[in-house]
Amino acid sequence: MSKNAQAKKTKGQLLSFIPTGEYYFSKGLKAFHRRDFHKALKYMQRAMQLEPGEPMIVCQLAIIHTELGEYQQSNRLLQLILEELDEEMLECHYFLANNFAHLGFFKDAYTHATLYLQEQEDGDFVEDAEDLLDILTFEADGLEEELYEQDDLMTKQEQARELLDSGDFPKAIELLKIVIEEFPEYWSAYNNLALAYFYLGELEKASEMLELVMERNPGNLQALCNKLVFAHFQKHEEEVFAIKEALKKVKPILMEHQYKLGATFSLIGEYEQAYGWLRKLHKLGYEGDGPFYYWLCYASYFTGKEQLARSLWEKVVELNPEKEGLEPWGNEHPTVNGFEEHTTSILKRLQSDHMEERLFAVFLISLSPKKQSILSSKEVVKNSKFSSLENQYISMVKMDRKTTSNQLEVAHETAEILYQHHQPIGTVEAGLYLMWFSVFIEMNAAKVALKNKIALAAAMEYVWNKLRSEKCSQQKVAQQYGLSSSTLQKYIKLVSAYLH
């Protein structure tokens, strides 16, 4: 045997080691039993990354979050198991009940504890669940009444969210005012009311509502984020900078707050900050909604992660098909909440209980590249809410301006003049158009003859700016629209008389 051959024979064999989810799960359990929860969390998160569909790993990760007091994160994982991974893992209901009890959501705790006992008569946590129910019914005085109130609150909250999403802001305002009256410390309702006012262009009321929240609930992250969004849209650069820098120092624990912060940064174009928060949630298995993937996609693309952005966009379109064509690498980037680009938003506006919303929707149809398909939709063809005036407007849009109503022609052309000065139509600008169609409805009912469309548009812009506390002079607006000051003054008085 040669010397080299002998050397080869005595060398040890090199073995590759590829850790698996089971390996990290085992290490996580050992750390958990030593009550080293932070190390257990790290190992279990790695196990979940390697085997994301294994419910035992996800459940153990949820338990670790509970031990760390991170009840919301734990709940998200438990609900992920029941909804997607293993609906038969019924012990998750007990863990959910325990988390909700810690959070003070007695109704949810009661519901999940009861459900666990109904489904698992011989389960490992039966005694614990029964003890929890005893505590809930003994210590939570007036539990039945509280459960009813929480049900009522959740129902109204969901209704208000749907109204905001559909663009029915006046109706959302009515409902949110009721919620605040009944639940004066439910700060989410105040924040949503501020958004509704903002979308209608009532910026002073929106700002007052946010200030009220921050005064009564200092440090409210949602209010601070909304304040940043408002300042961004109004191009108040100094205020944007101050709030933005303050928010960069915030390190929220709750996933909901992390999401809100990331989405807000993405919305204002601070993509590095946005990517940091949203990608962190994504890696932890956060199951977000369509907007979550939308903002993460934009943040990824504008921080150079194009491949990730393209894969995320597939999820965006899957959850919200109407977003197709609005990807960040397109030639034309949509404005945030821009109404012209969103067919779904137009269709929802057509279902509003307020005529000015529906008239505004018809105007948006006239601008849409998908005009013909929208006009043939059931929301137009079979809309029982349309008045004769709206049906005439639909006919006019279909036939490209041939109508028997001179009033409608002037109303439409006034909106077109406004569009020359205010486009694209975002959430702020929408308030101007809604205000115009509201004034038009009152004028039409009073049989006021509409003549000077340029003067009407100029007067609407002036009044709209004044209501929003924006600096605006009659002389400047008159010059902008090519009018004399006397003509503008005359039409300002006319518009103001019919502004409700």
C-alpha cells in the first residue's frame, strides 16, 4: 500500500449537516422548559420557517408568545392553525380563551372556552377551561350585558369599516358618531371618524378629532400615523418631517401597530422604514390582508427587491383582483386611494344611499378607461336607487353628452373643469367633487338655472379651500379661472346658499 493511499484511509469522512424544522423545534422545547422564552422563541420561529405548514410547531410558537405576554401575536398563530392548518387541533380554542381573558376581551374568552368544552369533553385542558369560565362568570360582573355590548360594538365597527371602504363617508360619519357616544373610550372609532372627515375634505374636523384622541389617549399610534398621512397629503413638509422622525424611534410590540407603522411609511414613500417593519411581519408568518401585501410589495420594489415584489404582487391580485395593472413597476403609478383607477370603488359608490356619491360615481365612469364595462354592470343596469336625474346622467355618459337636460350638462362640465385643476382624484380631492354634486342637487331641486360653469367651478374651489382652512384669496382664484372678482363673488354667494 502506498504512503498516499494510507493517508487517504486514515482521514475522517466529512458529513454534511442540514438542520430541519424538527431539529429547531426540539431545541426550542428544551429552551421553553428551561423558561428561556426568548431563546425558545428564536428557535421556534426558525422551525416554523423551515416547516411553515406544521401545526405543532405553530402551536408551540403561539404558547411561547403567550408566556411573553404577546397575546395578539399568539392569537394570530392559533387562528392560522384553526383556519388553514388543522381545524381539528381543538386545544387552540382553550389557548385563545386564555389569551382573550388576559386581554380583557371576556366575550371572546367565554366563546372559545365554551367551544372547547363542547368539542373536547375529555380534553387535556377541560379542568382549566372550566376554571376559566368560573372566573369569567364570577369576576366579570354583568358579563351577559358586557358580552352584548361587545357584540354590538364589533357589529358597528365592521359596518363603519365597510362604509369607509366603499366610500360612503357621510354614512360612516353618522355611524361612528353613534359608536363614540356609546363607547367614549373606543379610540379606533375616533381615528376612523377622522379619516372619514378627511376623505370628505373637512380637514379641520379631521384634525380636531385626532387632537382629541391624542389629548385623551396620549401616544395613540394610529392617531399619530393618521396625522402623518394628513400632513403628507396636504404637503405640510415641516410637519411631515417632524412626525416621521418621531415615528422612526417608535418600536411597537403588537403586530397591529407594526403593520400600521409599516403601511404608513410605505404610503408616504419612506420605503426603507416600511420594508423593515412589513418584511419582519411577513417572515414571522403574519397573515395579512390585501393592503398588507400591497404596501409590502411597493416597499420591496422601491428598496431594490424586485423579485420579491413580483411574487408578492401575485398575492395582491389574488386577494384584490381590481388592483391588476397598478403594480409599482408599471408606467403609471396610481395615487394612494386614487378613485379613477379603481373600478371596484366606483361600483361601491353607485350603491351608496347618498345621491351625491352616486352622481360622483357616474362622473368617474365618464373618466374611466373601463367605461363601457362599468356601464353594462348590474350596479348600473339594475340600480334601484337611481332617481330620474341619475338615469338621465347615465344616458348622457353613454351617449357622450347628448341629453335633454341642460342642467346636467352644466353640472358635468363644471366637474370636468374642476378635474382640469384637481387630478388625479385622491381621497382629499374627492371631497371637492362630492361637495359640488351636493350643491348641484340642492340647486336643481330649487330650479336654479345653471349657466356659467367656469364661475361655478371657481366658486366651489374657493369655498372648498375655505372650509379646509387653506390659504386662498378670491383674487388668486379669479385669476386662475380667468374671471372678474365681481363674478366670482356673485357665484360664491350662490354656491354658499345651497351648501348643506
